[in-house]
Amino acid sequence: MRKKFLMVAALFAAMTVSVNAQKAYEGTKFLDNWYVGLNGGGITPLAHSAFWKNMRGTVGVELGKQITPVLGVSFQGLTAVNTSYSRTAFDALNLTANGKINLNNLFGGYLGEPRLFEVEAIMGIGWGHDFMNSGYGYDHSYVTSRFGASLNFNVGAEKAWAINIKPAVVYRMDGNKSQMLNVNKAALELLAGVTYHFACSNGKHYMTIQRPYDAAAMEALNNKVNELRGEVEAQKAALNDSEAKVNGLQNALNDCQSALDDCKNTPVETIVKNSHTMSLESVVTFRQGRTTIAADQVPNVERIATYMKNHPKSTVSIKGYASPEGSVEVNERIAKQRADAVKNMLVSRYKISASRITSEGQGVGNMFSEPDWNRVSIATLSEEDAQ
């Protein structure tokens, strides 16, 4: 029977993995989708006992993790209030490892967030222990199995909390023919509880469906990035030409100054150096939800560093942007982190002084027509040069 139990559990697990293999989800890291619950209710023998008269109170906690939208696991501990002659406060303890199947998501598909009402099928195996006062007998340990369901009401806009109703049949697997599920050694467990789901790395309290990328849109975005890079190179060439002109004017000024020094009787002319600001932009793109700089974007950062090393008086202003997916708070945080990522690379890798760099997040960008194109950091270089 135990082998059959394990085979059924493995079959359900394989089925749930195959059902969800066709979609990609966000918020699936190891520390994502954990939850904790508090349960309480009653338990009564299924046979040879009065249903209500022999029911006793039970209470416990549960710690679990949702592995996929369909498959979950949990570890549950329950203790029963003593109603026997053993005179202990609690006379039974049951620790169970459970496997859970979300039937709504299994048969109806995952919609990207929990439904208001969901049903889970539960199977578990665990360890039971009866406590006895030393004057009345001895403690006893045994294996238990659990078959039940969880009726979940997901409440609140963020779906962080759930109210649960959990009926289950619990079998003691001890004594003669312990491998069999014997109704004479079974109890009906009726629990109600509340569950809190911790926040995930995607900013939600549950998994979200990853938005698929369109190949044509990605090609258009790459073309736009290459176009911007071309514009940056053209601006850089124009800036170099302007610098050459400034150097030529400076040399001419020096020659005039030397000639004026040789002509004592000639009034000295004062030439005023008019300042103007030269600027250059470099664009660093990011993937959806990411704040780290990809390897193919490092040359754009290095271009900024090279210019600043060659022009010690130059400064740079970095502004980070996000695409419109997600909440306002998450987009503002991601935009700021993208700007800071460029600044940190300039400081740590290229040893540019932090006092020459400003960075700020701009929230959701609207520079480009495609929302995905706005996941960027735009660095604007500036320097006061002579003209």
C-alpha cells in the first residue's frame, strides 16, 4: 500500500509538471511562493464512536511552498487536546509532509493570479505520537497517512491572505496489517485556518505568467538601438571636430598673444573665451524586470568611461526608465536601480569619481512608441568647452 501511495503521488507530480511546462512564469525562485498557516478544528474516529461526543479539539501550524501553479508541498504539525484519562495537556501529535494539487489550475489553467475560490487535493504521509502519563501507560509512535482537500478563499487585492476549510481522513498505519488503510483506525479531521503568502521576487504574492517576446518586435528594438548607437557615434565625431576647432583657436590665440608681447607700443587686445556646453548621449538597454547590465551593453558604458577619462572636466547625468508592466512602486524602484547600475559600473570598474556622476529614476518611460523599448538608462555627458 505504501508503494502504491508513492506511485500515485509521483504520477500526480509528473502530470502537474507536464501541464505547466508549456508556460514560463516569473516569481519561481527558491525563496518565492512560501506561505505559513494557522489551523484549528476537531478530529473524531470514523468507526465505533459517536461522531460529536468523541470529537476533540486540534490545533497546529503549516509551512509550505507552491512549486508550480498546480503542484505544492507543505509540512504540517497538529496536536490534539487531551480528552483521555492520561491527564496530559495534549495526548497526540501528528507531523505530516503533504503534496498538494490545485484542481482549478490543473483542469482550468492558470490565469496569472489566484482565483477567488480554489480547491486543492491533498495527500500526505507522516509520523504520529501518543502521549501517556507514566502512571497509565507508555508513549506510542506510528506512521500516518492523510487524504483530504483544502477549500481556499483568496481574499484581498494582493491575494496575500487565504481562508481555508480543510476536511481530511487520517489513517493510523500500525498494528496488524499496518500497510493497509483500515477504516477502524481512521479519523475524520475538520480544520479551518488562515494562510499568509509571502511576497515574491516579481513584486507579487504569487507567480505571474511571463510575457512572451515577439521576434519582430525584438528585431525592431535592436534596429532602434543600433540607430541610436549610430547617432551617438555621429555626435561623438562632431564633438571631436569641435574640439579640434577649439584647439586651433587656442593656438591662434597663443600666437596673437606672443605677437602682442613683442609690440610694446601696441595696445593689448583682450579676447574673451565664450563657453558652451557640449553633450553626448549613450543608451544602455535592459531585459524585462532586470536591473543588471547585460554583457552586450557593457560597450555602451565603456564609451562613457573612455570619454570621461579623456575629458577630466566632463560630467554625466544618468536617468533610468521602466516599461509599464507592474505596479507604479515596482517601476519606480526598477528605474532607479537601472540608473544606479550604470553609475556603479562607472565607479567600480572604470574608476570614475562618483562626484562627477548623478543618477535618478524616472519611472515609466515614454520616449519610444513600443513600451518594451523604454527599459533603458540614458547617460548624457556634458563639458564646458571653449568656442
